[in-house]
Amino acid sequence: MSTRLRACLLFLCYGRHMNKRIVSGPATKYVAEEFRAQKRRLNMSFQDLEKISGVGRTTVDRALQGETTLAFETFLLICRALDLDPTTLIREAESRMTS
């Protein structure tokens, strides 16, 4: 069996759960933790975050739970709404991946 075929099979078997792609690693979890912590510091509700960021409820919920990776634009919108520096957050997340 070729390496590519094996990778595809592994993704199909383990990379999906009830037709939902599961993509979460240490960087995604770190970003989610920082989003939640800043939301608490700002005493911001989910509704406030949705309204200020312009991002839908399901996406905001998944971002704060670290359930999936975010589109770059969505990441930037949530960072702006939470008054977080995206560059710093990316650097910190990257350091979690390499440590």
C-alpha cells in the first residue's frame, strides 16, 4: 500500500467523527485557552463577541472550545474583538508546538 493511500485511509478512519473533521492540536488548544481567558478578563458575553467580531455563534463556540482550526480571517476578527495581538498569539502557539 502506498504512503499516500495509507495517509488517506488514516484520515478517513481517524480524522472524521460523525462527518465532522476533527482538527485540533496544541496550538489550536492554546489559542482557544487564550480566547476564553481574554473573554473572561473583558467580562464579554458570547453575544458580545459575536456582535463585535461579526463571526457566527457556532464558529465562535468552536474557536473558544478549540474544536477546529480557524480560517485566518476569522482568527483575526476574533483577535480584534478580544483586543489580542494576533502576532504574539501565533508566536506563543507556535512555541507550544515545538516544546
